[in-house]
Amino acid sequence: MSEALNGQCLCGAVKFTATPVGDTMGICHCGMCRRWTGGTFMATDCGNSVVFNDEAKLGRYRGSSWGERLFCTACGSTLLWQTQDGANQHVSVHAFDVPEKFRFESQIFIDRKPDSYEFVNETKNMTEAEVVAMFAPSED
Ligand SMILES: [Zn+2]
Ligand SMILES: [Zn+2]
């Protein structure tokens, strides 16, 4: 997929375009994402392609030393997670007009998922330890 897609928050104060790098989405089951979204964060990798039309109502929450969560300060909608330098942006598929475009490929922090539900899709799953090992800088 290399076409720019339109997205927006619930109230429409924040609108943006983004170009997903692929046609897949992943879910994060970590406690921060669940609290932030009120569900599960279903996101697609958009590289650094997100362009906002107006940032007046754009809120930023830095939940860790390297990541930040962007949302609408008027309606509270979850929009995207990004590294603080903006180089890696993962946009909520539900912020787009066409969330069905994305194939459900992976689940991370699978060991943080509450036992009370699970998705039936066959996906590639990673635990918290596996995710940390993949992204942590090497010691040398
Ligand atoms: Zn809004
Ligand atoms: Zn998460």
C-alpha cells in the first residue's frame, strides 16, 4: 500500500493523512495501551508519513522515555503511538475511514492480555520479553 489515507478523531477537530507501509495491523496488549484506548490498540506502521492538518487540538502524552501517544484533546480519541523523534509512527486503524483494509497479522505483549478474552485470528504472537529483546539496544 503506498496511497495516503485520510484519518480523523471522533469529533473531527484533528484530521490527518498517513501512508501505511503495508497492509497489516498488529495489536498491543500491554497495560498502557489497554488503559489508553479502553480496549486494545490496533495499529498499522505508517513510517514517518503522518501529516496533521491542524495541531491545535492535538495532545501528546509521553508514557515512557522514548515513546509518546497522540490523541485529540477535545474528544479523547486515540490516534497514534510514535517514537519521540517522530521517526516511527503506528496509527490506530480505527482512526482511518477504512479499517477493514488491514490484515490482522500480529499480537505483541500477548502475555499481558487479560485471560477473559482472545482473538480467533491466527497471528504471530510475541511476549513482552520477546518484544523487549527485539528493540532493546545491544550491550556492546
Ligand atoms: Zn476530536
Ligand atoms: Zn502497548
